[in-house]
Amino acid sequence: MTDVTPVVVPNIVTQLAAAGARHALTTVAGSLVTAGLMSSDQTAQFVSVLSGVAVALAAIAWSMIQKEIAHQTLLAGIAAPPPQ
């Protein structure tokens, strides 16, 4: 029988990824303000909205990865010879 071990992401990795994403979005917002494409009072909304979009896309990607892992585990279990 195939043992399925859940993938656990340490909290520090999650915090670092979130901080990096927020920094990148803030940098993009600053560039848009500098270029005159956005006013400075819109930066907080810009970062908030795109942070939400980024989290949603990350959740969808994570779900797809988990489903693929489960699918591959199922296929491996089906193809395995029966226990003796």
C-alpha cells in the first residue's frame, strides 16, 4: 500500500512569500505612480486588490498540485501488485 504524506509548508516560508509578494506589488505601484499612470492615494487599493488576486491564484495552483499528487498516488496504488 502506498503511504501518502501531506505536504506541510512551514509558517516562516508562508510569511516570507507574503512579504516578498507585497514588496513586489508596492514596487510596481510606486513605478506606476512615478510614470503618472496612477495617483499616490490609489496605491493602497492597488496593493490590496492585487494581493487578493495573487492569493486566489496561489490557492488555485496549490489545489491543482494537490489534486495531481492525489491522482498520481491513486494511479500508483492501482498499478501496484496486491500484497502477499
